[in-house]
Amino acid sequence: MKINWNYPTSVWVGEDRIKDLSQACKNLKISSPLLVTDKDLINLDMVKNVILEIKKNLNNLSIFSNFSGNPSGDNVNDGVKIFNENKCDGVIAFGGGSGLDVGKAIAFMSGQERSIWDFEDIGDYWKRANNEKIAPIIAVPTTAGTGSETGRASAIINKETGVKKIIFHPKFLPSIVILDPCLTVDLSPRLTAATGMDALAHNLEAFCAPGFHPMADGIALEGMRLVKNSLLVAVKDGKNINARLEMLTAASMGSTAFQKGLGAIHSLSHPVNAQFNLHHGLSNAIFMPYVLTFNKDAIVEKIVSICNYLNIEKSFDGFISWIIDLRKDLRIPHKLSEVLDEKKFDLDKLSQMALDDPSTGGNPKKLSKSDMKIMYEHSLSGKLF
């Protein structure tokens, strides 16, 4: 199967579409790309083969990979330096969420004079950017979780404050996305599970966010159906191409849908990702039932409609049971205290960080610092509301 989609951007979908990467560069008039991928991926044969293929078709290729999960502003600055020193004219963002977020941020910052923190997703800060100096981006995800390939932002940690910031600009959206399931078949069951729950969280929170956006709602519903259909299959049989493709698609759909908004699952996750380097998909999976039950009064009708679409027991409790059973099957912990040292958990500090997170505004219920603290406490103890 080979098809091209054009919503929200140009998406090239199917097995071995990575072979079309050089053509994507030519389509965007990129002759000297910077390949951005993390330090773990750069040594894999899969990436080495991609590099060799690019070099066969393009004369100039630079590489930046000096970063890992939960990237920082310093990582972006280092990449911008290499981009400009080598006179690159585009970015190939390759990898999981960190590779995609860093690559997009490098393309964006390569021609800016302001600090990256001046473009945080607040009001119209994005208008401060010089639009003419944003390099074109090709995104190639190798995990099915963040959906950053169809997003207009990057999540970057400010080391000075220890806070994960969302940096936004419409031109963060890659011009061409390549969804090739063959690139995800070697992803471990553990990471397949965590990233898959991240995709579920994006679709779920987008659907539950307040406001009128039927297009986002429709995408989110189908994204959740794909997760239900294929996540466990992909975890148990990593070489199942159809399951891998459906999960890649669900991830891209989640990022497309959450332009409508996210919520407290992400608000609670971002501080622990920044402070403890906990995997974002794993934290989202852990927080999910606690946030849902806290929001119950505001979302019960929406949850029942999800149940109707997914053919789950048509009740709020039925949906929560499905989430908890899914996590058990994926071997995801029920409590945050199973993965973090509770003694190092500063509830007041983290609750304030969660309240200040930009995702908080999309939560179905208005939140206070004490609400965040309660949800953290419940996630540590394992108590549902």
C-alpha cells in the first residue's frame, strides 16, 4: 500500500517509504540537509542505511545526534550551531519524540535572533519569529507515540528552571512526513507500550477537551480505535506491519487532534518528565485513570460516546476498567511510586509546575494547585477517586 495524505500536511505512508527520503528533499529543494536523531539511534544499522541512501543522492549531509530523551534548550543551540556552520538548508528530523522535537526546533531557531524561550506557547509569542528564516522540515518518526511529526510545537526543557516548555510556531509543522512502519518493527515491547499509551493520551485528551472542533473529535475517535485495535498486537508481535502502521497513524492523528487542547494528564506529566527524566508516554499512562476519574463529572457523556465507538461496556466505569486492564496487559505500573522515589517528590513544587503548564487550560474542569496535588497523591498511592 502506498498512499499520500495532505491533512494536516503532506504525509507519505506505507512500507519502505523511507526510500523516498531523498525525493522528499528534492521536492522541498533541500540540497544540504541536517539529519537530526538521538545518540541511541545514530549507531543502529537502520539509521546507517538511511544515511548511506541519502549520500547516494545528495552531495552534502550533516548530522547532529548529541542528545537523548527529554531534550534541553542547550541541545537545540548545539544543533543550530552545526546547522549554520555547515550552511544547511533543511532538517530531516528522525526518531522518536526527542529527535523530532529537537529537529523541528533547530530548523525554527536556525535563523532567529531571540532566545528559544521567547517563543513559548503563550498568546501570540510565535509572532515574534522571523518567518522567512525558518528552514523546511522533513519528519520521519521511528516510534508511534508523540505524533510530533504532525505537530506545530516542540517540548524542550529549560535547564535553568527545570521546566519543560512548549515552543510553538505554525511553521514547526513539517512539510513532508514519512510514515514507514518498517522503521518501528525493532522497537522494544516496553517502548512500544509506553509510546502507544502516549498516542492514546493525545487522542483521549483532545476528544475530552472543551470547545467545538468536530474535525479534531472525529480524528481523535478513530485514533483511539486504532490504538485499541493494534497496540497490544504491536507489543506482542513487533513485526506485524499492519499493527505498526495503525499505531503510527494513531500517533499522527493524536497530534493532529490535540490542536483542540490537552489536559491534566499532560500537565502532571511534564513536571515529572523534566525533574526525574521519566519517559513521557509512561507517565501519561500512569496518570490517565486518576485524571479521568477526577474529571468524571465533566466528561462522562464524552466517555460513553467513546465506549460506543470502541465497542466497550457503555459506562464511565467500563471505560476506566478497559484502561486499567490495558495497562496491566502492557505491564505498565498502576502507581507513580512504582517508578519514582516518593521521598524525592516535592508535591508543592510539582503541583505548581503542573498548574502552570500550558496543557492545564484544556482540561475539562478548571484546576487549582490543590487539585493537582490531590491527583499526584492519588497516583502515588494508587487510589482512584
